[in-house]
Amino acid sequence: MSACRWSKQVEKWFDGELGVETAQAVSSHIDECKTCAAALASLRRLREVSWETPEIGDGQFNAFMEGIREGLAPRRRGRGRFWAAASVSAAALIAAVSAFVVISDEPKKVGATVVESCTTELEGATVNTYKDEDGDTTIAVTMSKDDIW
């Protein structure tokens, strides 16, 4: 059911809050508008409902009042803020360390290990060593295609 622009006026008419001329205009509108007629019927059904207020016995009164006090008391801060702050701090620390690593001096070259000898236990494999003009040693292990699994 879509709302009608007269819906607020219908509510005021139902509660007797309108003047005579406006009340007559709303009454005429309700006769013509199905939406407002349905809204009026709904308001009448609500008024007919018997609203029962539960009674609080002497045995329940203390618990009832405690519930009210809990609802009025300011909530204690939980650990959620601590963990949020810890997470932000950890993220900031990671970002700072990453920035330091990126911005810091160039990485130092790793010194090569001096090769004194090399051997292999693979059957049919040969080991060759090559030394370039900078003094770097390259070790190459070769074997025939048929010997590879």
C-alpha cells in the first residue's frame, strides 16, 4: 500500500485534532481514497487492542530496578579499543620498518665463497670449474640426457 499525502491529516482527524473545515475535507478524502480508508481501519484496530501493563511483584522489584540501573550506567570500555590501538601501532611499526629498509643504503654485496674443490656422486656426471677475469668461479655439472631419470 503506497502512502498518500493526506496520511498525516488522517491521523490528526482520527485523534480529533483538526478544525471543523479541515476535518470535513479529510472525511471526504477518506471516502474517496482507498489508501487512507485502509490507514483509518488500521488505526481503529489499534485503538481496540487492550493493552495490558504487567505488574511487578515484590520478588521481582530488585531485579527490575537493577536492570534500570544497568541501562542508565555508562558502559565500561572493553578491550576492543586496546586491540584496535595495538593493531594500528603494529601497522605503523611495519610501515616504518619497511620504509627504513627501502630508504636505507644500497644492499651490500655478498662475498663469494672460495671454492677449493668440488666433486659429485652422480654416475656419468662431470664437474667443470671456470674462473672469469674478476676471479669469480663457476661450477658446472653436466651429464648425458639418458642418465637423468
